[in-house]
Amino acid sequence: MAPTKNRYVLDWIDEQVKLTQPDKVVWITGEEDQLDALRKEAFSTGELFELNQDLLPGCSLHRTAINDVARVEDRTFICTPTREEAGPTNNWMEPSEMYAKLNALYDGAMKGRTMYVIPYSMGVIGSPFAKYGIELTDSIYVVLNMAIMTRVSSKVLDALGDSPDYIKGLHAKADIDENNRYIVHFPQDNTICSVNSGYGGNVLLGKKCFALRIASYLGRNEGWFAEHMLILGIENPQGEVRYLAAAFPSACGKTNLAMLIPPEVYREKGYKVWCVGDDIAWLRVGEDGRLWAVNPENGFFGVAPGTNEKSNPNALASTRANTIFTNVVHNLDDNTVWWEGLDDNPPTNALDWKGNKWDPSSGVKGAHPNSRFTAPAEQCPVISSEFNNPQGVPISALVFGGRRAKTAPLVYQSFDWNHGVFVGSIMASETTAAAAGAVGVVRRDPMAMLPFCGYNMGDYFAHWINMGDKIENKPKIFNVNWFRLDDNGKFIWPGFGDNMRVLEWILKRSFDEIDAEETAIGYMPKPEDINIEGLDISLDTMKELLSVDVESWKEDIENIREFYSKFDEFDTLPQELRDQLDALEKRLG
Ligand code: GTP
Ligand code: SPV
Ligand code: MN
């Protein structure tokens, strides 16, 4: 029996059942007994491997198909009635044409399989800012991941009542055929369709599909932001906590920054960092005129490689129980997991991410570069006491950043809000393994939202500019780059926990507690104003990290103009941004 009488839900599910023709339909309640039974079923079919329950209680391992290891941006569509609404940076198809294509792929796709109905909430169930979704899927892996990443519960159906206000999601694994793989959003229909994939970002529909693409569309209409941002709080020795949100592209350091452990010199003084979120922020203007942020998720879907006891001990600790590992190395000696960068002792009796016998001395990577862990947020040793606060936390600084070998200095501050929007709009970063395609190619990725904006990005920029008028107490806007390389191709800045030193400057600036130098690109720290106590780095190196290479900035201007010219087609780029670009060019001389 369906646990709801909501006709909008029941009629929609009936239609999808007729289309996909599952053998049976199972409603997910979110209760542990049911999830445990599903885990056991997945162990019996090989969909999941149960790991060593003494060392990793509640943990399991999953391998995706080898052609299905990352988001597929070229197969991700925004299907609005007109192409202009989707804009020049999104793939678009006319909705009825796309529905016809999808229906052919969904037709009978669940024959012989079970359809799971997952009611879930993005945000605290019952809170004014929560939004609800129902995902239909034929994958137990999806059910178990959604139960970690979102708030899955029958209570969602109670909170929804007989309202039509929920996001519909249909996922079918079908044949995992990469040539018929589609991740499609119909913002006007509150609908997401995913077919022929079993990889995280393509199939956990609450995450990028709902909480960013659909939510960004809703946010523009309703006057708020859905952003690809981590949220963290820094507690000073007096016990005061200041919060910031930061947008970096995929696999560029959000999870690491969100739960960093401050360097010893800070810990001794009593500084602490609290993690509110590591990937997605929903931001609204509060009654006090400040910007308030909630993390709509309930877990971390984090990059495994590079995570270790030194780089991110809090992430590692979060994964020691109740975690699903995807595409990592399976250590057969003790039935645990391993990935590149975990430690210097790769297992010799092991299977690689493809499930083949693996020889660590072969030079071939054992874990996929985009292998991930799905871990409950509450298991993070530094999860914020405000994590479940439906009001969220007040944001004092917004930070943009990317992976730039040159050009971008360690940190700079925008002159004002509109200049800050400009700084976000010109973000660029080297591509990573988080999306299918070439790695290490510099591309413009405004606000780290290029793959995640659910409407015309020109209108998105305008929304950012307009919000500036609505936020009375605006956060200051900054840009950071942890990834500058020296002539030998080594990172100059130590990064990770030491990024705290840069955050300290950012927060001091946000509260007008420190001076800065005015440069062509924005306000910059005096080299001696970044605390390098206890760090093996010279003042000269700091000067290098904070230098502005005028020639490469001038080259960049050309590239920015080219990127901006994409928006000529529908003429949606705000004049404010063109003015900002001209002003920057002038200042560079
Ligand atoms: P998504 O989950 O894909 O959105 O990524 P993310 O932004 O959360 O990235 P994450 O924190 O998982 O970092 C990805 C990669 O960047 C890992 O390989 C890290 O080791 C590396 N990384 C993170 N922070 C730093 C840093 O401060 N310096 C350097 N050099 N590398 C870093
Ligand atoms: C990203 O790619 O930015 C991620 C992982 O956070 S995924 O959920 O696959 O999008
Ligand atoms: Mn992400």
C-alpha cells in the first residue's frame, strides 16, 4: 500500500510504472531494517561487496561500469520551452522531442527489476527552506546512497501532504549504454530524467540535478541562490564563529577546505573550524539583511584519492563506518579499501577499481581518479552544531577559486559586490576527473556553476547583480588559488590545513580589521599580513604567491572576451560585467 494519498504523487508514479514496467514497486521508508535488507540483497547479487565489519562497520564497496565513472556534461540537458532560457552554455532540446526520446529508452526498461520509490528532503524536513523530491530508481546502490546523501523518510510524504510541490526524478539504469545516456532537466515541469548511468552525479538526483540545476532555476524566480559552495565556520579563541561559503569547481578542494584542521599555531591559540557543508549551499537573505546559508545535503560524496591522515583527517574519519566506497582498490588481505594518496603501503593482494587483479608496481592506478566515498555528514568529527539548523548560518565572506597553475594569485578581494560578481564570472580552472573528458585543460567555469546552472547563465549573472540590491549587509567577495606551480611543476603553497592562514585574512577583511593593498585586480594582502608562523616558506615566496603577472592577465582578458561573446546570441550578459571587464583592462594598463 502506498504510504500517501497525494494524487500528484500517485498518478505520476502510475504513469512511470506503465512506462518502465517494473516487476514490483517498493516504497522506501528510510528505516534501518529496510535499508539493511536491501544491503543484504545487494551483497547477494554482487552489486555491493561487504567490507571488513570489524575495521569498517557498515561499509561496502561498489564498482560502476568502466564506461560510467563521472558526470557526463555533453549528455546533460536543460529542456526549457525555448533555447534562450537554457542559454548558450547548456545543451538544449525542445521538451516534447526530448520526452519522446527518453520515453523510448524508458519503455520497459525496468522489466524484471524492482522500482524503488524514494521520498527525500533537501534540507531539514518540515523547515521552511526544505524542498522535497521523489526519486524512482531501479538501483539499490542509488537507494543506499540517497539514504546517506539526503534525508530519506516517509515523513517527507507527510510534510508534502496533498501538495504538488515536489521534484520528480526518474532514474533507470537500462543498459548503461553510454551512447544513450541522458541526464535531463525540465525546470518548468519540476522533473529530472536520468537513463543509462549508475554513477553518482548522474543518478543521485537530489544532488547536482535537483539541489543545483533545478534549485538555481527556482532560486532565480524566488530570489535566492543555489550554489556549488562549501560552508564552514571559524571559531576564534573568544568563541565567536564567523562563516564563509566558497565555490571551487569539481575536485578543486571544497571537501578539503570545508573540514580543515588549523595549523598548530592556530590550534594552540584556540581556533577551531566547523564544517556545515562540502558541496552545495542554498543562500537566502535573512530578516537582518545578511545572507544565510544552509547545506541541503545530509552526507558527503567526496573524492577518495589524495584523502589521507595528513591532508584531510576529518574526511577520513567520516568514512570509517556506514560508508559506501565507489571505484576504489579492494584490499583482499583484510577486506578493506585503498586509493592513491591514502598511504605509502598499497596492498599487494588486491583488485583495482575495475575488479581486476592489481599490481601496485605496474604503474597503473588502482583506484579511479574520480573514485568516491559516500559518508554521513554527522560522522564528521567537526560537523557544525548548526548543521541541522533550518535557519542556516550567516555568511560574512564569499570565496571563489580554481585550479590555476599561473595567473591567479593566492588571494585577492573584490572592490565591491558587482566587481565580486565579475570576479566569479571570470573564474577559470583546469578540468578534473570529476567529469568525463580531458583533464587539465583550462576552461572558464563561472562561480564553479558552468555544469550546474539550470538556466541561461547570462540571466544567472544578472540574478547575482540584482541580489546585491536585496542584501543589505553584503558579504565581501574574494578569490583564492591554492594551485599555483613553480618552475618545477610543484605546488608553491602548502595548501590543505594551511589554507586557514588565508581564511584568517579573508575574515579580517570582512570585518574591516586589517588593511590591504589596492592593485589592478583588487585588494591584496601585504605579504607580511598572511601569517606564516610555523611554516617553512619565505617572505619572498609569499611575495611570489601574491604577485600579479600583468602580461598573463592581459592574455586572459582576450579569453574572457571570447567567453563573454557566447552570450551575444541572446544578449543576456549584464552590461555591468562588460563595464567591469573594460575597467580591469584599463587598470592593467
Ligand atoms: P567535488 O566533490 O568534485 O565537488 O570536489 P571538491 O571541490 O570537494 O574537491 P576535493 O576537496 O575533494 O579535492 C579534490 C582534489 O584536490 C584532491 O585530490 C585534493 O588532494 C586536492 N586538494 C584539495 N585541497 C588542496 C590544496 O589546498 N592544495 C592542493 N595542492 N591540493 C588540494
Ligand atoms: C562534482 O563533480 O562536483 C561532485 C561529484 O561533487 S558529483 O556528485 O558526481 O557531481
Ligand atoms: Mn561538486
